[in-house]
Amino acid sequence: MAHSHSHSHHSGPAPVGPIAARIVVGLLIAIGIGVLAGGVLLWPSQQKVDIPMPLQDATGGAVSTEAGRVVSGTLGDCGSPSVGRVLTTAPTPGTPGAGTCVQALIEIESGANVGANTLLEFSPSPGQPNLAAGEHIRITRQVDPQGITSYAFYDYERSWPLILLAAAFAVVIVVVAQWRGLRALIGILVAFGVLVLFLLPALRDGAPAVPVAIVASAAILYAVLYLAHGVSLRTSAALLGTLTSLLLAAGLSWAAIEMAHLTGLSEDQNNQVTAYLGHISITGLLLAGFIIGSLGVLNDVTVAQSATVFELANVSENASRRAIFTGAMRVGRDHIASTVYTLVLAYAGSSLPLLLLFSVANRSLGDVLTSESVAIEIARSAVGGIALALSVPLTTAIAAVLASPSGRRVS
């Protein structure tokens, strides 16, 4: 009878056969079908939502923005009747004694009054736009019930600088990571597509935030991981570990929000959502934000752990699966330590203006840390850190079961 034997120098992790691989692939297929079904059930209706009042003009239409170019900027008396008007002649001087203002003459470069000018007026104080001749800006156009058009400063024009930054980012990623980098960029586009075409419209329709966030997150993970890293058992181990950790993060997020009594109403954007879209749960929206926010860090760690396990299996032909798991966990602990403080510092950096205001107000440290604005960031950091730490042994164990040394020969 024919039999198999292994040479001693090729001994390593005991082969698990196709059973473990079939279980993992089967689980991923089942989860994928569930994600597709959830996407179908939660797919947004694409119904039109009324424009919020602050974004409407006097006739009920949406405020539109036009392109403008700064022709000149001078100091003059405040209160010029030409401010915001469509000008075909020189602007009218301001009111003597009304104070000094910065008056910027703007050429309108798009819309119904292209080629004409308008005048913008700013007080010379911190926080006001500092417009220089030649700069391109965006201006709002509104029409009152009498049909009179007026313009106002909206924002700086940033299209080209952002396009150049995005192009530089894409070029560097593709040059360094080559085809894998290109696939990763495609994955980013897919992720934004899921957010824009599914997540946001579904939330706008009033769909439950948590199922929507989980379905969107899972869809993003399937697309991003397989696009960037290819279809393999290594990627599948990382994907299953990330999906499981994502569910853990969802449960932890719910527990953190409930225990800390976080409402989300300390954030201005959430208050606006409450005012304009009253059918949307702010707590659910906050929970969905926790879940989506945990994606990036979980994805980073699980991919690294799966790759570490498979590389150790390839170069350690005499090591057992337990030894490979232990070696990969040593790497994982370093990864946890570096990623956790990166996560916390990232949230702290985004909250610096708020922390500065608290310090100026001479509030106690305990008072600051327990205020909702800071508590949300603390809870977000804690949930992300716990999910991150748990994802490492989970993914390492899955990968250790699937990994086999490439040098192994069975004859």
C-alpha cells in the first residue's frame, strides 16, 4: 500500500488538509451572502429630501455657489451699499464714521452674472478672510423675492490644490507599492462609493444606523482586502479576523454609549441633523460612526498579523503551529503598543481646539474628561483600542490554522 512520509528536515505544522480552509471560505461566503442580503433590504429609496432652511434662499431654492476672483483689496469706510450687489461700475463708497473695513472687489467668473463684479466687505479682525488680489474663491448667490441678486463670501477655491495632492498621493503609492498600490487605490474608490451611494442615503432615509454601518463596513472590507492583497488564504484569514473584530467593536461601542450616557448632542453637526432630519437617531448615528471609525485600524492590524503568520510558516519549517502563533503574537504585541498610542494621539489631535478652550476656562481635569465632547473621543479611543487588541490573537489563531510551510514536501 502506498503511504506518505515526511523527511525530518521538512517537519513543521501538521497539515490540516482542506477542512480548515473550507470552513473559513464557507464562513466568508455565508457572511458575504448576508451582507448582500442586508444591502438589498436596506438599500436607500433615493427619495428627495427637502433642503434645510439655513441652506435655502428667500424663494425656497438651494443656495448656489459661483466662482470668483479677487481683483483688489483695499481699506475703506464700512457700510457701502454696493456690498454683495452686481456691479458694472465702480462701487459706492461706505458711510464716513462707520468704521474701517477691508473691501474686496470680486470678479464673478460663473453663473448668470459672469463678467460682472461684486463687492465683499470684512472687518479687519482675526478669523475674517484675508483675500489677496488674484486669489480664486467661491461666492454664494441668492435672489430675494424682488428678484435682486446678492453675493457673499463662501470659501476659498481649493479644487486644484486638492487635485494635485491627490495625484501626488496616487503616484507615490503606485510607484512604491506598484500593482498592489493601484489595487489599493481602487479599493479606496470602492469604499467611498459604498459610503456615498449606500451608507449616507440609507441613513438619510431613516434606516437603522447600526445594521447599515455593519453592512457597509463589511462590504468595504471584502472589496478593499481582496483588491489590495489578492484572493488567498492569507487575505481570507485577515478578512475573517477583521469581520469578527468589527462585530466586537459594534458591541463595545453600544456598551460604551449606553454606560457613559453619550447622546452626541454636544457636536454641532448632530444638532443640525436633529433639526433638519428629526427621524434619524443621533445615538444610532454616533454608534455608526464608532463602527466605521474602527475599520481602518482593524484592517491594518489583521492584515499585518496574517502576513506575519504565513511568513513565519514559510521560513520556519520545523516549527509547530503553536510556535508560529507564539512568534506572531510577539510581533502583534509590538503592533498593538504602537497602534494604540497612535490611535489615541490621533483623536487627541483632532480635539486640540476644544481642549485649549477648556484650559483657558480653568476647568478641572476631571470636569474636562467627563464632558460629553471629550468623553466621546475617550470612548471612541477605548473601543478602538479594545477591538484592536482582541483582533490580534483572533486573526493570528485563524492564520496559524491555515498556514503551512511552503518548503514542506509530502511523498
